[in-house]
Amino acid sequence: MLESDAKRKIIPILPAGLDEEMVSLYESQQKVYPRSVSGLFTRWRWGFVFLTQLVFYGLPWLEWGQRQAVLFDLGARRFYIFGLVLYPQDLIYLTALLVISALSLFLFTAVAGRLWCGFSCPQTVYTEMFLWIERKIEGDRTARMRLDGAPLSAKKLFKKWLKHVVWIAVAMWTGFTFVGYFTPIQELGLSFMQWSMGPWETFWVFFYGFATYGNAGFMREQVCKYMCPYARFQSAMFDKDTLIVTYDEVRGEARGARSKKDDPKQLGLGDCVDCTLCVQVCPTGIDIREGLQYECISCGACVDICDTVMDKMNYPRGLVRFSTQNGMRNQWTQSQMLRRVFRPRVLVYTGILLALCVALLASLYWRTPLKVDVVRDRATLSRIVAGGQLENVYRLQVMNATEQAQSYRISASGLSGLVVATEAQFTVEPAQSRWVSVRLHIPYGSAAPGSHPIHFDIDVVGTDVHVSEKSAFLVPR
């Protein structure tokens, strides 16, 4: 009985009229071939491409004194940002920077939707660069589609090979530049030319290069649709007064082709000529006329192409435009919509963001360029030494967060008769740290047994910079 049931063939029940071979659980991914476009938002987008890449590729090559201007030296545990020298103890600044970045994203999204995605996101920027290379080698949308559909030939093989060679070159240079923020880029370049890079540098150059090559060359809109979490939680930051790319359905419907000389009202048509160019230029392959969709990255390509078509048809611009849901429903003017920008939600985000930025800048401005860590020497317990003195031994790590050598003086307070028995003054080289052994003495019997709080006071000789650190002096029973 059981054996016959196991051998029984399970036949799925399909709706009438459907063949079994036509049913598929998964839809094959259709490649998106974005068409080139020109216009205001395209110029802005390319402006951000040049700006972001000028900063990214150029910043590691800037010199500040005798060192790289921006360098995150993980081995030495020092971060150089122009005139700032930061240590792991300055992690609070990184935390503040991340909080400011998150709040900036919330504020920007509440005001203008996903403009970050469409203009400044690294995925968008590198996809735009790789698409430009692809267009220069293979041609625009129609030529690329025809090339991909053509049988393999020497011409097709050469174009594909050349495109990938240029892609890989850009990706590897990107990976090299990324590692140049953590290893001095001039030394990295020399070791790269001599094939003598360290293992972690080699890994990250190729890993980051491979990620750039894969994401910008192949995955493209798939990263925005399925991998980026921002597209998923953006709806929580949108409201009806957020600027988004919108299609004026009242003006555009009903769609239909017509001659430039025809009167659309006599034909019962709206201003949309149903050319589908807004779909062809979209980098994520969506139809903006279907309403707000999470795949839309607000790049404005459909706005530029639609305005071009409206100009050719002698229709007013703005059939597809940046607007708000309230603005579209109430047919508000641009000034009426902009007045809604300063709503309570935006003002709260702005106030918190400004307060955090001011606090961060003030903290950096008044930051003490000296870090001190106090560690008790656990190998040496409290002991009685010559002269009837009770001694405790400590180790102090003094970190010079300036670009000049500094002399420091150590003193201690907190107990009667407490003195520093070692040399109290020493020097630390620029942007370096030094461990100093310090012995403290008190007269034996001058303090009760137990742990007594004390303070180490470290002064920078010749300045008013002062740091005080807590510790404890142990008196044995």
C-alpha cells in the first residue's frame, strides 16, 4: 500500500486553458537597456558624478605637511583627517557622524524623496559611469539590444571584450583608491607596480574592484530593487508633501499617438502621446505613469525626456515632473508646494540636525590634543621601599594628537604626601603614543589600609593644555 503510494505520480491541477509547460514559478529577469537622455536633471546627475568621483579619487593624493591628508592608519591606530589626528578613544566622533548622516538622510527624504539614490548614491554613480562606457563602445539602447541579439561574430566579440576590459580597469582603480585611504597611496602604488602588496591590501583591492564591476556592470537596478534596504523603509519617511517624480494623470489621460498638428481635445486624448520614452530612459525599467513605485530612484530621467517630447509637440512642460501628492491632487503651484516644505516634521529634523552639527564642530574645535590611559602595573604590588615609603607602580599611555613633538609633565594628587618618584617630564613625538612607567610614593602609615582615589595630572609644557585621569592607590592591610 505504502509502496504503491510512493510510486504514484502527482499531477498538478491547472486552470482550464493553461498548458503544463507554460506554468513557471519564477519570472526570468529582463535586462534593462536605459536610453541616453539630456536635460536639466541629467546635467545635475553628471555634475554629482564628477563631484563625488573627484573627491573619492583625488582625496588620497592630497598632501598635508609631510603626510597624506586623509589616511585611516589601522595598523598604527591613528586616523588623519587634514589637521586632525584621531585615536580609537575618539570613537564618539564617528558615532556622532553616523547619527548626523542618518538624520540627514531622514530630513532629505522627508523633503525630496529619493534624490540621494538618483544623484549621489555610489551604486547610481558607478552605474552611470559604466553605462556611459557601454554606450561609447556598443552604442545607444537600440544598438545594444541589436548587438546582444545578434549571433556571435568577431565584431560582437571585440566590442564585448573591449567593454569589459575598460570596466575592469575602472573597477580595479576604484578598489586601489579605496585601499589608498587605509594604506598610504603612494606606497601602495609602488608596491602594486612591484607586485609586492601585502595580503590584506591585495584582497581588498580585488574584492572592492570585483564588487564595483559586478554591481555597476551587471546587477545595476537589481541592487536598488532587491538588495538596498533604503527602498524598503523609505515609505515610512514619505508623506503627501514629499517631492517625488509624478505623472499628471488628469492632464495626460487618455493616452494615444497623434500628429503634431492634431488637436488632442478633438481626438479625446490627453497630452501623453504614449511614446514610452519615459520607460526607455528609466534605469530601473519602471513606467512612471503607473504611479509611485518603490523602484523609482528619483533620477529625473523621465522628466527630462518627457519635457523634450512636450517641446516637440508644442505642449506645456511638466506632464512628468517633481511634485507632491497633495500638490497634484489640489493642483497647487510650485510656490504653494514649497511652502509646505517647512512643516513640523521637517523643522524637527532640521533642529536636531543643526544641534548635533554644532555640538560636533564645537567638540572638535575645543578638543584636547592629548589622550591619556592609566593602567596599574599588575606585576608589581604595593610595597615598602627605601626611606619608609609605600610605593605603587602605574603605566600611563600618553598619546600626542598633534603634528609637533610635545613635552609633558606628570603630577599626582589625592593623598597626603603623595609624590611622583620617577622623572616627571618626558617628550612624545608628533602623532605618536608612548608608555611611561610611573612610581608613586606616600609615607608608610600615612593612609589607612584599602583603596584610595587619586588623580594623575598631565600638563603640556609651555601651554595651558591639561588632562586629569582617575586611578587608585592601594595600601595593604
